[in-house]
Amino acid sequence: MSRNPAARRLGESAAQRPGGPADGWAQAPSGLWVQLREKAIACVSTFRQVAGMPDYQGYLRHLRLTHPDWPLPTEREFYTLYVTARYGDGPTRCC
């Protein structure tokens, strides 16, 4: 048997290794990490709104809550609707 612990671990299964799934490292994130992720997503969404960019995920959330019978647009359809609503069908300047 090899004296090198790393070489010995190569033959062990992931559940047998220290720090493996049995220790809980492969479980879904919870607690603080979930809260940080949600805050980061909210910050990015707020930044996009301030910059004038549409929020596709927010729009889908709105449609699911307030208009469940309406079809959900694809991301491409959503941006096309956004650009049309923002700039209209024609050119934005005369020249």
C-alpha cells in the first residue's frame, strides 16, 4: 500500500473521502449563501433598471403572478417588444 495519502484516496469513493458528500459539501447551498445570491440578483436587476435595460426575469415573474393565462414570451420576443415600445416602429431621427 502506498504511503502517500493522496494516492490512497484515488481508490476511495467520494463518500469515503474527507470532505466528500458524507461531510455535506455537495449539498445545496443554504442560509447565508442563498441570501447573498438573492441580494446579488436584486442588485443586478436594480442596476439594469437604472441603466434603462429591461428585466426579463422580472417580467416573467410579473406575468406569472398577475396574468397566469397569458403566454410567456421568449427572451428574444421580450426584447423585440421592449425595443418597439421604447423607440416605436419608425426611425428615431429624421436624417
